[in-house]
Amino acid sequence: MPSALPLGLPAPEDGILPADAAVGADARDFGLYVHIPFCAVRCGYCDFNTYTATELGGGASQDAYAGSVLTELGLGAVALERSGVPRRPMSTVFFGGGTPTLLPAEDLAAILRAATATWGLEPGAEVTTEANPDSVTPESLRILRDAGFTRVSFGMQSAVPHVLAVLDRTHAPERVPQAVQWARDAGLKVSLDLIYGTPGESIDDWRASLTTALSYEPDHISAYALIIEEGTRLASQIRRGQVPPIDDDDHADKYALADELLTAGGLHWYEVSNWARTPDDACRHNLAYWRGSDWWGAGPGAHSHVGGTRWWNVKHPRAYSTALDAGKSPAAGREILTTADRYVEDVMLRVRLREGLPTGKLAPAGRTAVAGLIADGLVEPAAAFAGRVVLTFRGRLLADAVVRRLLPD
């Protein structure tokens, strides 16, 4: 089952935000995330808010879905205006899921056109869609490029058939280079997503996936450690002893190998799990999240953030469309971040980035902790003394260790 929504305060039916959300908005970037909650098959490791039924009924079908999103975009524009938030053009747009490209390319194009008509799109804006390699065609990718999409992120995950089988991925490995070439022919930048640490994946399997991905010469690669989420099929298989559990030491070894091979292959690390061929190839939409920018999240279960107010939509597509049909915000709840909340999040997110966290933004206790982190080899001395905290070893576990020592008790 999809993961549960967080607890929070009630969200108003009109979507109006607190007055503080508008403060300083002119100085912040604004982006759009569109959640497409449909998948052909639910992968055994996935707890995202996705649904495999082609027809969910009650206006929640794939055929009707784009219309529901368009309704939310209209509601969002009115809610932001009534909240005193100035209208800003979108600097990034990201279609995620699920599998966005299960919808017709014309539907994705219609959503992008409506969003652009609503808020505008900055010149040179980044517009990305996620896709499975077996969910695109040369024609669909050309339609997306003509509509203004600039980038596609393919869920490759592995180049090894038995690893893909454990993950319940449906595409054949040979489909990936074909889809990459189609995207390039359409004029789109290409990112590949990889997962390491799958039960039964050897270090040689992971090496094969990395070298194969590099051979396709993508602009960007994300490499994520597999996390076993409760309630997923893979978690049940591990609990029953059908597949071995994941191992933190195995994750660390595979992360180190990824950094070594991807760097040697001409990609440069810029965030714990992400490497880009050039600075311009970094995912600007994700950078906006990590830097605390504003974004509207459209779709069931989507999260939004504007000026320290975060809210999330109801999960199920039927409940989502029902709220919109009634002229109400589909938000299920929200939270208003305190100054302390925003400080904690800023530290947690920025130490993950190559650009680091300016030590001047740390509380006094955090600045004091930097010397100890240098002594323990967890941050780069030159970077820290230049006024920034940057991780030396860029693994997730060490990132967590750095954060714990920089934050107040």
C-alpha cells in the first residue's frame, strides 16, 4: 500500500495560505510538481502513491486525469493570488509518479500548456518528466519536446536481469539504450535512475549497471540506495526469508564504487545521490527543493511549499477529483514551519549538496561542532574554513551523522 500521509493541521477548503507565506516571495523561485499516480505494475519495493488499475471510476480514470489537474492549477492560481503571493513564472516543472508517460503525451503537453498560461515559464526553464523505458516512443517524446519539455528521467534501476526481476521492473535491459537514443533524437536531455543494494545484487552486478549506464552517455545519473519500506511486497519477502535483507556495509561499498566510476566517467557529484555531466545538467527542480524554494504540487498525494507553509493533497485519485469537482481544495492537511523547523531543514538538506552549507547560517553550537567534524574527517577543512560545511565522504549514513552534530539537542 502507498505510504501514509503525515499528520498536520486542517487545510482550508479555499486553499488560502497564512499571510507570512507571501513575505519575501519575490526573492524565491517558483516551480511546479505534477504527480501522475498511475503505474502498469506496482514494483515490490515501492510505497509511492501509485495505482495500477487502468480505470478507477468516479472521474478518477486515466482518461479524465488531466482535466482534474487542470482544475487544480486554476484553483491554485486563485488561492495564491488571494493569499497575496505574487504571480511568478515557473523556473522548473517536474512530472513524477507513478509513470507519467502512461498518460498520452498530448495530456502531459496540455497540463504544461495550462500551467504556463497560468503562471508563465521562465526562458530556459527546466521541464522534466519521469518515464519507464518501455512507456515511450519516438513520437511521444517528440510531442513532449514540441510542448516545451527539456528533459526526461528514465527509471533504468539496473542493467542486470535478475536484479530487475527482484525489483519487479518490467522493461528489458536492451530497451534502455533505445529509449535514450529516441530522447536524444527528440532533442531532450537524459537522466538515468539507478538503485543499488537490491537483495541478491553482487558488487559485480552493480559495477555492470554503472558501466552500462555510463556507456549510454547520459547527462545525469541518480544512484539511490534501496530502502525497504514497511508494507511493501519486498519487505514481506525479507521478513519471510525469501530474499536476504539489505546490508549497510554493502550499501557503503556500492556507493563508493558509484562515486569512483561515475566521476571517472565524466560526471560530477553535486548531491549525495546525484551526478551531472556539467553544472547545467544538474536537476534544477530537485535543487529548488533542497534550497527551500516555493513550489505547487498538483495531483493526489502531492506536497507543496510556499514561504514556510507546507501542505499535501488527499491520496486517492477519486477523493482528489471529488474535491475539485466540488470547487474545494484537495489538500488533506498542512503544517506551518517555525523558524526552528526551517533551520533544521536547511541544515539537513544543504549539507547534502556539493555547494555545502555556509557556516555563518549555523547556530553557535553548530559552528562550534564544525571543528570536531573536521577532526573526524567528516567535512573538508578547506571548505569549512572558507565558510561552508561540505561532506568529505558523500554517503547517506555520514550525511546523517554530520546533521546530528550540527543541530541543537
